[in-house]
Amino acid sequence: MRDTLGAAALAAALLVPPPAAAADAARGASLAAPCAACHGADGNSTTPLVPSLAGQPPVFLTLQMVLFREGIRAVPAMNAAMEGITDRDVEDLAAHYAALPPHTDPPHADQPERDAAKAARGAALSVQHRCGVCHLPGYTGQNQMPRLAGQREDFLLHTMQDYQAQRRTGTDTTMNAALYGLSGQDLADLAHYLAIQR
């Protein structure tokens, strides 16, 4: 009986993974130099169609880097950049970018000025389509859902177009379904509204 209980306890201990080391944002910063060319030195992109990473949830960042590394999400520049990167590197990079503050003023010099009519239509669409349920009411993101507030407008629009056209899926098809039936103008209004959120 004692041997059986001892074997069971040992088996249970082997099934429990060791506690993960905390991600090291400082080490992530040291790895981020190549990323700055496209995503910005402070994680706020000024490059067309390239997303800002500052303030994104670490789980979201980790997931995207793993998808790129494994070739599940196809973006050639990112697939090449993530080739051979370790799990520790991924987690440390995610911690670094999650800790950076997103811009709170107009986020990009090349962004258009706030368009009140587009913003109002985008706000109504975001409520109608319940964007704040997954991305949180302030559109700051959570877990595997990205921060949308202050993101580049062109990137937001391009991403929504890709989801709608079935050129992209996440870990599930929620976004593809959420954007079904929206017009091109609807997507543009949503992108504008989300980009100007602080």
C-alpha cells in the first residue's frame, strides 16, 4: 500500500510542470534592436502597415511570435525574423513590448486628423458588433486579444480586410465572423475610431 501511494505521488509530481521563470523585460529589450527598424524604437510604429507593439498584452505578443515561428501565420518578414527564436526569447520580447507605453497623443505623425463623422460611425459600429467584449471597453486588449486603441489606422483597416476576406484567421474564426457583412466604409470607420482611442 505504501509503495502504491509513493508511486502515485511520484507520478503526480512528474505530471506537474516546474514553475516557469518570470519573463525578463530587460533581456527582451536587449533582443529587440532588430525589431525597432519596423516597429519603432519605443514600440510605436511609424511604418505603413506595420503594427505598434507597445502596450500589447504579453499573451497576445507571445502567441503571435509562436505562430510566426512555426509558420502557422504567414508574413514572410516575420517568419524569417522568428526563425530559430527560443521560447525564452519570445516570452522576454513579449514582456519588453508589453511594458512599453503606447502613444497617448496622436500616435503617428502620418495619421490623418480626427474625422468626427467617421469616429461617430465607428463608435456606433463598435458597440453594435460588441468589440469591447473581447478587446475590453477601452480597447486595451486582454490575454490573446490585441490592444486596438491607438493602433495604426492603416494596419487596423488592412487586418480587418484580411479577416473579412478569409485571408487571415486567428486561433479561431471569431474575427472572421464578427466582420461578416460589414462594408468597406464600415471597416474604414471602425479603423479610424479605434486608432484615435487613448
